[in-house]
Amino acid sequence: MSIADELINLVFQYRYGGLFASMSLGLFGLPFPDELLLAASGYLLSQGSMSLGLTLLAAVSGSVVGMSASYWLGRTAGISLVRRFGSKLGLTERRLARHERLFAKWGQVIVLVGFFIPGFRHVTALLAGVGKRSYRSFASYAAIGSFLWASVFLLIGSLLGEHWREVTGIVHRDLALMLVLAALPLIAAVLWRFRQLKT
């Protein structure tokens, strides 16, 4: 049985606690699609086995915990640790430099959009920590991005019903860009609202 199967079984067995724990580990860097966990939870929602509010709370809080762990790892261990072990996470020197340039230009928007890009969200938190960006701001954007991302895949899991597992991989691969584009207006509205509150 794969790690993904074991964590999905945690969701089916322990519901909210299993989802929280699995999401915490998944966004900390375990190599499997976190979308499968959300789609499985969406299926359980459609069966009446879980409630929407508590499922979203478990998914978002678990994601923020995992992202925060990566953030603080990057912030305390610094760039030397990333360069030493980054290859195991796919962080080559070239990729690291590219992500850092993106962060310098776009800031926390990267955290929001990064949830929808496979292989990207796992490094955004780490790089935010390495760059010693404000944790409060980072956590706020991570929570919003997680909410948007979790909502999309919970909906997909609910709509797919018993076929959630077979189709989720296709959706994850082929519709990632479409999901980003669909989320951009909402992301822009959230950013505008945050700026209004600061002024």
C-alpha cells in the first residue's frame, strides 16, 4: 500500500482528524497529490459522512500547519539547508533562483496561486521562510489560498461521487491552469480588500 493510500485511509477512518493530519504532512512535502485527500473528503461529503464546515476547517488548518512548518524550517535553517537537501524536493539551484525572483516580484500572491500548481506549493512556504518574509502576512495568504484550493477539490470530489479517484489525477494534471485562471478574479478581490483594510 502506498503512502497516499495510507493517508486516504486515515481520512476514511478518522474523518476530520485524519484529514487534518494528512494535509499537515502532505503540504510539508510528502510526494503525493494532496488533491486526492480533498477529493476523497468531497466524496464523503456527498455521502453525508462529513459536514462542509468542519471539513473545510480541517483541510485549511492542516494546510496552514504544514505550510507553517515549511516556512519556519526555511526561516531557521536558512538557504544553506535548502541548497544541501533541496535536490530531494526538486529544488535545483536554477529552480531556487527562479522562485526567489518570482517572490521578489509578486510577493504573497505566489502563495495564493501556488496551491493550484502541482509541485510549486511545496516550495513556496520554504522560500518565504528563507526570504524571512513576515509570518503573519504569509499565514494569512496561505489560509486564503488553502481555502480556495480546498473548496475547488472538495467540490470536484463531491461531483465525481464514486469516480473521484480515477478522474482526480486527470483533473489535477490538465485543469491546473484553468483553476488558476478561474481563481484569479477572487484572488484579485481579496488582495484589493486587504489593501483597503491597511489604508
